[in-house]
Amino acid sequence: MPSGLRRILLGLLAGVASLWLAPTARADRLDEIKQRGELVWGGDESGGAPYVFKKEEDGKYYGFEVDIADEIAKELGVKARFQQGEWVQLPAMLDKGDIDLALNGIELTQDRQENYLCTRPYYVYGLQLLVRQDSSIQKWEDLDDLKAKGKLTFGVLEGTAAEEYLKKRYGADLVKSFDNAKLAMKELEEGTISATLQDDCFAIYFADDYPKIRFVGRPIAPGLYVGMVKKTEPRLLAAINQALDKMIQDGRLKKIYDHWDMAGRAQVVSLRNAAEIKLAASGSDIQKILLNSFPFLLKAAGMTVFLAVASMPLAILIGILIAIGRMYGAWFVAKPLSVYVEVVRGTPLMLQLYFIYYLLPSVGISLPPLVAGVLGLAINYSAYEAEIYRAGFQAVPSGQMEAALSLGMTRRQSIFGIVLPQAFRIVIPPVANDFIALFKDTSVCSVITIVELTKQYEIQFQNHPGALVQLAVVTGILYMLMSYPLSRFSRWSERKLAGKKFTGAHGQVAPV
Amino acid sequence: MISTVNLVKHFGSLEVLRGISLAVNQGEVAVIIGPSGGGKSTFLRCLNGLETFDGGEITVGDCALQPGEADRPQREKVQKIRRRLGMVFQQFNLFPHLSVLDNVAIGPRRVLNMPRGEANERAKGLLARVGLSEKMNERPSRLSGGQQQRVAIARALAMQPDAILFDEPTSSLDPRMTAEVLAVLADLAKSGQTMIVTTHAMNFARRAAHRVYVFQDGVILESGPPEQIFERPQQRATAEFLRETAA
């Protein structure tokens, strides 16, 4: 094994070891909370109402979970402080000690129960099927007919029980996952998906905001929302559970749900009988988890390779044309192209993908996610390739162009037949370098529902939060295995080009 | 064959050519000498459109070119002229990514749309003529400067031009390589090839030229048959230049 790779792997292992060891030595969290006078609880405000959302007017957070956290804190004799975090990162934030409690529509699963301490349930949810008003779907059975016709697609919030449910029942290929439940609602309104499955409290709360969407049937597959604390904090868990029990007994929880129009009495009655509700099953043994996850990660790595391999040649092609336009075109060609380069280089890839995938449909251009992803990557990288090729063209001595022209070749023949082939070789190392960068940038495509390697990693660690670090190492190794040959090629081509210099402009041969 | 009338060229405020008028007939060898910076190279580059010019007229065969914008008719005229004129550069400017054979054959193939086999045959014949048959599969970077320049001459000949412009073809070569390139030039001159050569090789000018032009500060100081220029120069400046060159 080359020494560079070995050093990197050793570094990775050292990092992993420190992650494992660090969090064990810590004082009891409950004492710490009381001392600091503050219960820090984590949630994701982009999930929005009725869970947690920020009001523009006063910049404060509202939602039934805000109220519940406030009451829990009161019982502990402290104040509650909300800590914003991406929903999928909440378990990691617990592990790192950034938050004391994760409380944000977290469904109770066996896996979560095994890796964290879960509080007693504070809400019983059901999954509500939603379709467009003009849809032919009247009942759940109609979905099977639609599937048989090959016309069924779902959109759903990723990492949720709803997603699991649909994938299991209808197959993963038919389910598109979104970062945000409202994106799924928007897609449904636009008719790009046939249905969505949402937690009932979300669906009911926003029912009036989506007049084009209607409910189908009653909520199904009931489950429980629980809070999570770190496995090492049983005293904190007991204190929170005691608080929740008290809130259920003295009617404070009912009052909170009534305030948010969430059928308080029905909730409290359901919660008292919650023991009967089943948990979603999942494995726990780390080895088993890795073995189970590996095929998914491998398949997703294939998607990563596809995205990179499909978009890079396109980026190079567009880049070459831009470079030629800027170098040899008239001002009315060169000027707009330089604006294009500045705009594309000056804005983030994620924004560009959002634009292509979510905004273009509003002017009637609706692209499938894969096409949008490849196009977005190609456009983004075309700006960088254009600059590289411009430098490449400039590195070819001007005598080459003159010699071609004086043979009677047209400008086009001279550029494409004489200058471009020489520039092409000069830029191989930087282009190979960019290819490696693009390889990793493909992960941004996850924002437009594409499941590539990084996304699949996220999905896997949501399902198995206990194997978060190990999954990261496996994912990292997969990325390295893919990009390492490329970086070898890049270095090899650099050496080769450095050794075999052309002597286009200057007569004497450089000593090799 | 080639003539210019009152050719003027500026680089910004610098006047490089200040009214050059000359005429080269079919089969004639015109040699342009004179101190560096006198406008020799610029003149050649104007002839085949590598530089634009600001006044006067260039005529090549039946094609007359006036100064003008690079619009379509102008570009087509320049294109036509370039097909009739070959050019050989001081720095050779061979295409480094092509073999020696392809360097010579690419003109006929791309510009005359000649089939590959036929173009290669022509190229092989020309490489034999400049004595480089055995190098035809090499890359230019493997050749000496003199060999590269001979390939460049073959490349120009492959287009069967009416005339060839040589822009200081031996200035970046050592004496031995200079001799081998000048031998090829002399051979071409003998065969009746129309040529315009800018050079500092006075012996070559004396032997091969039909007419010698002395350029200085953008004007033709004087011109005439070589024996007149070299034996009885009319201008004092010419005599001085020749004396300095000989020293």
C-alpha cells in the first residue's frame, strides 16, 4: 500500500477511536442542567408548524413541542432553550453533547430504543394519505391499480416512518424522499407525484393551506413520538418521564394539544393505551448493520459514479466552447460568456440545483431529478473547465495558430485541429483534479431527491444511529476507492507531461 | 505576381511601414535585407494577412486587398491569398502533436480536402526532396532545428503555393544548420519557385536573389540586382549597414 494512503487510513482510524472514547467521561447531565439553569433541547424549525416554528414578528419559537419542552423544563426547575439542528443530525448532536434532549417528532423505533434512552411517548400519530383534488385515487386500494399501470409515485419526508412504510409496501423505486415535508406537498400540487403520506398532525394543521389537496381514508399505521436522551443519562430520562407523566395526569398536556387544535382528549386517552402500539423493528448488532447497509451504500456509490461520469464530459464540452468563445469570439460573444462564468462560479451548486429542479417547473420546464442533477453539475463545472481551457489555449504558442492560418486553414480549422489538441494535453492534470472534486460534489444532488452515496449514508445512519461512525468510515473508504485511481492518474499525467515538453515555439529541444 | 503599393502599417503611434511599394514577378527570388526593426517581418506578415495594414494595397495574382474591417468578404480575400502564399517562420512553428509526415500532409488534407493516401504520397515526396524521408514518423521535437526548418519548408510546399514567404528562416540556427537550410532554399530558387526571403545571410542574398530590397525605418532605402546593392550601393546608409553586417 502506498504510504500516503496508509497515512490517511491511520488518521481515519485514530479519529474514529477518539470519537468512541471521548464522550464516556462526563458528569451527570441532570446535575449539569440544574447548575446551568437551562434545558437545551434540539429540533429542526424547517419541519415547521405545528411542531416548532419561528414567528417573523418576534423571532421567537412556537409549536406544541416548544410548549412541552417549556413544561418539562419547569418541572426540572430550569428554563428551556431551543437549539436548532438539522433533523437527521439530532442523534449526532446528542452524542456530541450539544443538546440534552432531542424532541421533534421522533418516532419510536427499536433501533432508537437500543441506542438512546427514549422518553415515554408524548404523542400518538397516524399516517395520512394525501392526493390532489382531481386525482382518481379514492381509497388505498386504488394505489395498487395505479401501480399496476406504472403511474404511481410518492413523495415523502425522508427518514420518517411514512417513508419506511411506503417503501416496504410499494417498493423503494416509487418513493421520492424530500428534506422538507412542504416540498413533497408542493410536488403533489404540481402533479409530479401521485400521492404523499404525512404524519396526521402535519396534514391536519396545514389542510387549509393546500386547497388543491385532499385526504384519502383515515390515518393508518399509528406510532409514537418520543424524546431522546443519551444512553448514559438514566437520571435525566427518569426526571423527564416524571415530568411527562405529571403533565398527562394534571391535564397540562391535554391543554397544550387543545391549544394547537390537536384533539387533546383523544391524545391523552391514546397515550394511556400506548403500550399496545408496535415498534418498527431493526437490527442492532453493528456487524449485522454494516452487512445490511453495505449493499445499499454500494448501489448508491454506483449512482455517484454515474452522476460524475455523465456530467464531467458535458462540463468539459461546454467549458471548451465557452473558452473558445471568450478567446476567439467577438465582444458580443465573449462578454456574455464571461458573465456566465462569473455567475456560475459565484453561486453555490446547491442553489443552482434548487433553481433547476424546483424553479424551472414554474416556467414549464420540468426535469426528472437525474437529468436535473447531471445538468446542474455540468453547468457548475463548465465554468471552472472554461477557465482551465482558457489558460490551456493561452499556453499554446501563438505561432501555432499563425502556422495553421498561413497554410490556408480557416480560423475554425486552426482552433479545433491545431490549438485545441495541444491545449487538451496541457490541461489534463487540472481537469483530472476537477473530476475528483466533482466526484465529491455529486453529494449535493441529494437536495433534489437523488440518493447517492452521501445521502444513502444519511439514510443508513438514521435507521441505525448506533452505527453512525462505522457507517461513516465505510462511506469514506468507498469514496476514497473511487477517487484514488483518479488522483493517481492525475499525478501520472502531470509527470508525463512535465517530462515530454513540446517545443512548438522554440526550436531547440529541451533536454529530457 | 505579388505587388504592394504604398503599404502603410502602424502599431499604435509607431509607424512600422511607411509606404512600401514593390513587385515580385513569377519565378523571381526577392530578398529583403536591412537592420532589425526595419519592418521586414511585418511586411511579410501583412502580405498573408497575419497582420492587418492601414493604407495602400496588396495584390496577389488577381486578388487585390485594401485595408478594411475583418468582415466576411475581407476574410474570404485573405483566405484566398493565404492559399496562394506559403509561409516559413523563424521559429519553424511545426505542430508538436503531429508526426513529421502529418505536419506536411495536414495542409492538403484539411484545406484541399485531399484523401489521406494521396496527401501522404505528396508529403513523402516533399520530405525526400528536403532529405528527411527517414524522419517521417518522428515527432518534430526529436529533430534538430535545421531538420525542423526543412520540414516546415516541405509543409509550405505541400500546398503548391504560387509563392513562399520566408521570415528569417535561418536566424535561430547555428552555422551548420543554416547551411543545410540555405541549400534547400537555393535548390528551390533554381527550380523557379517564386520566393520572398527576409534574411541576414548576405552570401545567400548575393548568390540566390534576383532582386534585393534594403528596408530601414519602414521604407525601402534602395533596391536592385544583388551585384549593384552589394558592389555599388547608391545610399550611404546601405553601405554602412553592409559594412556593419560584414564586420
